[in-house]
Amino acid sequence: MTALQGMCDDNGFLLDRDKWTPDIAAAFAAEEGVELTDAHWQILGCLRDFHQEFGDSPANRALVNYVKVHVGVEQGNSLYLMGLFPGSPARVGSRIAGLPKPKNCL
């Protein structure tokens, strides 16, 4: 995507999380084949809060547990998160949230 050229690393993740906007999130989501809903925005908020709190993007298990505590048991499970962010909720969600690639993701 030309609008984001120079703003992303080699893996397509935003280099500076402070430059993130809802429009950037929508652009990344479109590239990932995800149409953002209120449920997505809720989890994107959790991802950004996790990064703010711990200084890293969460791995999938950490994301599930964080969502379980901060949003609820129904949302804090792998199947729910996979439905929102197919493939790898931590990787795809972190990218859309403007965060670095989680360290344990390929």
C-alpha cells in the first residue's frame, strides 16, 4: 500500500505505534481481509492496552487471557478471536492495531 510506504517494517507492521489511526487500522484490515466491526475495535483496544501495559504485543495465549479478564469469558477464548482475526489473532490483530509483530510469530 503506497499510503503506508515507509511507515512499515519488512513484515508490514507499523514502525511507530503513535502514528496509528482508525484509517490505518481499516487499511491494514482490508489487506488482511477483515471487515472491522465493534467487536474488532474492542479487541484492538485490548491489544493496544496490553502493549501499553507490558511493552510488547501479546502472544495468542496472553491475548486470550487478557481479553478474558478485561472484556469477558465469552470473548476471551481462541475460537472467538480466530473468528475476528483469522489465522493468528495475535499477529493479525497486532498489525491492525498498529503494534509490532509479536515476538513468537513467524
